[in-house]
Amino acid sequence: MRILIADKLSATCASALADLGLEVIEKPDLTAEQIPNALEGVGALVVRSTRVTADALEQGQDLCLVIRAGAGVNTIDLPAASKRGIYVANCPGKNTAAVAELTIGLLVAADRQIVNATLALRNGSWEKKRFGSAAGLRGRTLGILGFGAIGFAVAERARALGMNILVWSRSLSQDAAPAWIEVAQSPHEIAGKADAITLHLALSEKTKHIVDGKFLADVKPGAILINAARGELVDSEALTAAISEKNLRVGLDVFENEPVGGKADFVNLDLVQHITGTPHIGASTSEASEAIASEVVRIVSIFMVTGRPPLAVNLCEQGKSACNLVVRHLNRVGVLAGLLDGLRQEGINVEEMDNVIFAGGEAACCSLLLSAEPSRMLMDSLDAQAEILSSAIRNC
């Protein structure tokens, strides 16, 4: 199989994939517009920040797997991939420490005005009085929106700084939270109570602009806001206005409509004049890169053996099928073909199928998720076959 790496990854990734017997093509400077023409004969595509469009997925006639070398998959057209039966897998959790570390760095930098103080020194100006008025972080409350792996890692690090931790997450209750964490009932409770706020949410229709004008109106004057998750979580126009109106201190690693790729012009100059900022480098550490490279190799190796990658994000949820048919049978040629033909004649679609062979190779067990329940006639015909050891319908 030919695999295309269309972003810069650790060198260990390509060498390990080659050791699996793959033909590895490295083109880290490809743009989203160039990817469609680069997919001829490519079975798997690995990207980091480069967008994978519907056109690319359409052009990739041999493409069967796209791996996002990171957690978020908002740069990949998932509906288009699903329509063409192309697996999309990601590498969640591998950049947890890197993003958490940058979040804390932005938090400290915003509180102590490190960037502005550095710029003043570079301009030959010693302004101890101007920059000596930080509130400090010890004893202050950090509000965290989103409590996945990164949110938890940030909470642990902030706790070590002596901060109080207030968390909002749809999936976290006070009973399930660690004793040192207070759970908020809404994002607006975070806005009103926290001295500093950091965002660690996935981007969705529900979370887009979760930090909007209304949210910012509830934020304390002089509060700190950090976003190292997704730029579109924050309404940048509302934030620009709130910075001056409420004297907010802001640290951003991500931006709305940020450039794609390693180098480009940055046009959101009104906002960045008033913040501490970095160009979406949260996951960019050697430790994270090596962890992601290892995960990409693991995903590909499993896919080569089983035909199905771990961590696929565009599969139908379990439980949507109407019925589960389990057939124990002799491991003989044509047994499954006959079974599938019987289902076809009844107009029943096989939505998922798993067939395992037992030790010795004599018998097997096939589990099929079906769109409808087979008729009694079909079940009787299965049981009448010498090659069928037993059949059973479950969860119908």
C-alpha cells in the first residue's frame, strides 16, 4: 500500500511505516488545493493541519484511510469521507501534555505581561512600575470549559500553582469530579466566578462562539482568557471589544479563520495588538510529535492486518441496527456466501459483519448486524444445513 504524509511529522514515522512494507511518500508542503492531484494510487493519507476536502476524497480512487495526526478532525470533510466509505482516524491524547504546558505558559505570560515587558526592554525602555502590577495566580480561580484529557492536565498544573479549579463540562457531575474540583452548572457561571478562564472544548455547532458578547459581558473586569483549543470557540470581534472595555488579559494559540500551513500572512492585526499570542503551536513539541508518530504507525499497522483502523471517528454508532444474527458454522468454502445470499433474497442489509476462526481451523462464529430480522423460514433453512452448527437472533 502507498501512504502519503502530507504534513511535517517526526522522521521516525516515515521510517517505521516503511518497515511495515509500505511505500511512503513524504510531501509535507502540499496545500489543500494540491492534495487531490497527489492521491493517485494512494491508499492512506496522513495530515496534521492541511485540509482534506471533498474534492480530494473524490479524486482519491484508491484512498481508504485518512489519519489526522492529532485530535481534532474539523479540517477533514467527514461527510464526504463517510459517503465514499473512507475511514477517518485520529490520534487523541498524544498532545495532552504539550497543549497543557502552553496553556499554563500563556496564563502566566498574560498575568505578568511578559510579552509587553519584553518588547519594552527591546525598545530600550525599563518600565518596572508599569509591569509590576500583576495579580498573581496563587489563590485565584481558574475556570475550565471542557474537561477531557487536556482540561484535566491543565487543572492539575494550575492546582500545583495554588489555583482553585472551577470546571464546566456536559459530562461531569460534582459526584464524579475529584474532590479538589468544583463543578459549574453552566459556562456563564464560569464567566462570573473565574479570575482566569481557559477553553478546552471540541468545536461543534453547539460550541462555536461559546465565548460571545453575552459570555464576555459576564466576565470579571481584568480577568484572563486563554484559548489553545479551537479559534472558532471565541467570537473574535466580541473579544476585541471586550479587551478594551473590561481590561481583559488574553492569551491565544488559535484564531478564527487562521492561516493553514506553516507560514502565511496573518491579517487579524486588530486583535493581536492586545494579546499574548502564538501561531497554533500547542501540540508542537518533540515529545508530542514522537507520541503522535507512534500512534500513526500503530493505526496503520492494525489497519493492514484487520482492514479496520482503531480510533475511527466516522463510523455509525452501535445500536442503530435492527438485529444481531450469530451463526456458528464449519469453516468451509461457500458457507458465508450462502448465508449472505439468503439475506439478500429477503432484502436484508448486512450493516456490520465479524467472522472469527477457532483454534484448529475447523469452526468459526459469524456475527452480523442486520437492517431487519430474518424470517423464520430463513432461520429454519440455516439450521437445516450440515455446515451450520447453530444460529441465533439477538437484540431484535
